[in-house]
Amino acid sequence: MGAVRFGVGDLAQLRFAVSPLWETVASLRAAADPGRHAVHLPWIKQALTVREDRGELLARLAGFVPPAPRCPLSEIEEELALLAARPGPAGAPDAVLAWWRAAVRPHWPRIRAVLEADIAYRTRQLAEDGIQEVLARLHPEVRWTGDRLVSQGLPAGEARLDGTGITLVPSAFAARCRLLEGSGGTPPSLVYPARGVGTLWERHCGPGEGLARLLGRSRAGLLARTSSPATTTQLAVRTGLSPGAVSQHLAVLRDAGLVTGHRYGREVNYRATDMGLALLGDGDGDGDGRA
């Protein structure tokens, strides 16, 4: 059992981030232990056909723990460049990059959409219920007591933030919470299992014919892919449309009140509104997007 002690200044410096480096390393370890990661079996079966040398890659990552992410929306090339500049991780950047290109990058838009949906949920929870409620509900094994976050997944003893703040990092491949040490002005990070991972590898049906006739097949397809937050670039990759065409269709859907856009860092994430979800036949009826 471990704990992280927060000061008042630490609570004020809580951030969120997505780390493709962490996800790549965690996904490789998940592929090596499919029994513990049954939810990812559809992906694992495919990943192992494109890279059969996972044992060799894992050996090169023995004892390697990814550093805490330095900014909310890093690309993996940025994270690997920082990693290569650190002493010690010989061979790790090459092993990570090999697995990323073969097994993770083709699915990254889908994975990232799940992570961004989790962040959108947590930030809404932050606005409605406060920081302590966000921390207390990160995972069933996590408890918030007084000024401490307590979990069986944290290192034994008590870590003090001492004004550095902390970055919360949702993960599609993490089985439990994990604390990543900060360095060089980078605050520590708490990796936690993201919501909605059970739907990650589901085959989603396209919009119904009626909706396609009403909106046009391209716009109906875009609307269907905004049930979780997505950027223009991500939607272009998923639909095969050009970014310009996606932008034009999103403008029409936004003017009709079917999607809304929210800026997160340097990007705008588009998500279906309650009306858009109703047209898609989203069954939960509350439009809050909870997985």
C-alpha cells in the first residue's frame, strides 16, 4: 500500500496528459501477457502477426519505466527524443519505436479517442464535483483520505509532491495505477486505467440508412464517429476524407446543433451533442458520454 501526499499548491497544479510513449510500452507488456489483458485480445492477435519478436523487444525494455510526460499532447517522436537524451535507457528508444510503428500507430487514433474521452469526463467532473472527487474516483482501488491519495498500486510508503503538482495520465493498457517520477522540472505523473476501454476494439456499425439519407453518407459517418471526442485530423484518418472536407461537414453539423467543438491545448475536439446522439440512437439517453 502506498500513498501520495498533496499540499494546497499541488491540488492547484493538477493536469492531464496523454503519453504515446507510455501506451506503447504498456501495450507491449500487455501483448506478452494476454491472460491479464483479455479485453485487448482482438488487438493482441493482430499485433503479434506483425511483430513476432516481442520477446526480444521486451528484453531490451527490461526494467525500463517511461518518464513522466512533459506536456499534455506530446507526439511519440518528442517523447523518444527526450528519452534518448537521458542516461541509461540504451536500446529502449529503438525497441519502443519498432513496436509503435508496427502495432500501435495504426490504431492510435482509436486509442487516443478513448483517452481523450476519459479526460473530457474527468474535466467535467472537476467542474461539477471538485478535485477531490476526481482523485477519489480514478479507479476502484484508489482512495482519497484527508490530503493523501492511497492505492495498492502505488509504491510502498508515502511520496510527497511538495508543490510540484501532478499530471494524471489515462491509459488504455494499464491494469492498475502507477506513479511515474518527475525530473528536470517535470512533475510526477499518476497513470490510471482509462474509462471505456472495454469498447476499444468493438466493431462499430455505421449510421443507419435513414440517417445517411437525411444527412448524406459522409456527414452521417462523421456524426457516428463523434460519439467520443475526435479532432479533424483523427476524423479524416478514420473516414478517408480530406481534412478540408471534414472541416466543411463538421461546420454543417455544428450549425445544425449536432456536434460541438471544445479546444484542448492546440487542438479542437468535436463531439456529438445530445441531439446528435439521439439521432444516432445512443441508448443511454442522458448524453453525458459515460462509458
